[in-house]
Amino acid sequence: EAAEKAGYEHFMLKEIHEQVSAIHNTLAGKVSELEGKIDLKELNMTDEEIRKLSRVQILACGTSWHAGLLGKYLFEQLAGIHCDIDICSEYRYRSPVISDGTLAIAITQSGETADTLAAVREIMSYNCPTLAITNVVGSTITREANSVLYTRAGPEIGVAATKTFSTQLTLLYLLAVKFALSRGKLSPDYVKGFITGLRKIPGQIQQILNQKEAVKECAENFAHSDNYFFLGRNLNYPIALEGALKLKEISYLHAEGFAAGELKHGPIALLEKGTPVVTIATKGQTYDKVLSNIKEVKARDATVIAVADNKDTEIGKYADVVLTIPPSSELLSPLLSVVVLQLLAYYTALARGCSIDKPRNLAKSVTVE
Ligand code: G6P
């Protein structure tokens, strides 16, 4: 086992680092920067078929559901295609209405989650074409879905998903941009810039990893808090949910993620002096709104840990701690912010002496309903 960990103390830390190569490998052969083209042969859909789609239905559980939620934002914002997302254990029992022209996308790193397989069988019984996004070659989902896109993350041993999540996101970015191109919503020139940005992500993740001591110090300072909150807006909302899930899974701290705008509708009542509130405050269309949320949090004497661009000179005036990421486009920054939150969860669990790779009560894949 020590050899497999390649010098890292835990598989989770190794897998956080492997995101650099995992994203690179997931992109390999799929993007052409020169032509502004995205090639997803495995999708088995012509441009004409993509244009005719009226809806995307995403089905997933757990961390994969968080990836799917970001996917919804991407399909709607970039490709202008209606997208619903369901938690699989809810989907089959809520009598879903499945319209013609729907493409189902099932996201499951293991390809074996019982609830996801059941939801896929349900939607396929309506003759709905289904695409699976998974990390495991030959898993059950790959035999059931009509087409399969693989995340090239390599084996993930840590129960808390890290590199499978960021590679799921990578494929969802590619799919949404591909759909947008086919539907005439984005120009090849825009897509060239998008691909240039995406190709930079592995190197930028490496830069975040090079400064992981800052995240460790922050994690140690707040490791004995009772509650932790995570806020984000727009594309960062799913990342806030994922940050909270990572923390609760491996550190057993109570952590909740919220859409930052919902703060005033309840969560603000829970803020006390010193409660850590991780706020994703990267530059983008909701930046000013997020700053207002930070001020609301500060007014209750809670502590703000902001995830922000390293070029942001303003955020330090408001946040107690600033954890930085290299500047990237608003669209792609979730791929960077999530790495900071994974490290925060990891170092918090380490400081609390938890069983990081095998947290209590959790399994890598849940094969019972
Ligand atoms: C379990 C794992 C999670 C995972 C979820 C869904 O709860 O511990 O990390 O997100 O299952 O798994 P899947 O394989 O379908 O992505």
C-alpha cells in the first residue's frame, strides 16, 4: 500500500495531486485549439441530432450530482438547452415527465451506484438515449447506456471523490461547449479561447498545489469549529456544496453549502462569533453580490475565508483569510476553486486525526438502494 501511495501520506492527497494529469488525460484527443473544435466521437451524435435536442436530463448521486449541477448551469448558459438534474433516488419515485428530444446523462464515477442504475433503467424504458460519464471501464453503467464518455482519472482509492469529480466537470465543459457549437451559440473563435483556458487548468492546479501550506495553516486554525459554512453563487454554487460535502465526509465536522443569496433566508441565523464561512469570491458577474454576502457575514462576527483570484486587491479588505487561485475565466475557475476546498477538507481531517481514505460509514460506491 505504501508503494501505491507513492510517498503521499494518504491516497486522497495523492489523488488531489493527480488532478493535474487526470484533467490533461481526459482532454487528450478531444480538443483542437487550432480549429476551435471539440471531438467527442464516443457521443455518437451528429450535429443535426444535437440541434434537435430539446432537453438534457442529468441523473447522479453524491459528488457526481454536484458535477451534474454545474453541468446544468453550463448546458443552459452556453448551449441554451433546457437542462434538468435529479438525484437518482428521487427520480424513479417522483413520476418524471419525459419529453421527446431528451438526452439523459448519467454521471457516476464507479458506474455501479444502485440508485443511478435504477434511474437510468427508468428513463431508458421511455426510449430516451442515454450517455454515461464514468471512470470505470466495463462497469455496469457502460453496458446499459447507449454511449459512454470516460473520465481518464485512473483508479481512485480514497472514498472521498476528488479527481473523478474534476474530470467529470471537464467532460461536462466539453459537452456543453460542443452542444453550443453545434447549435450555433458559440463561434469557433470563442471556442479556441475556451480550449486555451482549459488547457491551462492542469498547470494552474499545480500552482495551487505548490501553495498548499497556506490552505493547511487555515485548516489547522479552524479544525475545532463546530460548524462550517460554504457559500457560492452561479457556477460556484455547486462547488460550495461540494466543498461542504468533502469536509463533512472526511473530517466529521458539520458543514453546509448554500447558494450565497439564500443566506438571508435562514442560514444567517446560525452564524456566531467566529463561525468559519468559506466564500467563493472569484471574479465574475456575481462578484459584487458575493462581496455583499461577505459583509453580511462579517456583520455577525463570523469569520470569512475567501477563495479569490491572486490578482484581487480588494478582497483582503473584507475577508479574514484569503486563499488564492491563479486568475482564469469566470467559466473555468470552478475547476480551480474546488482544489482549494479539497485541500481544506483534507488538512482539516488530518488535524482532527480522522481516517481520511476510509471515513466511517461511507463506501466508495453504494450498490444497494
Ligand atoms: C458514494 C461515494 C461518493 C460518490 C457517490 C456516488 O457515496 O462515497 O464519493 O459521490 O457514492 O457515486 P458514483 O460512483 O455514482 O459517482
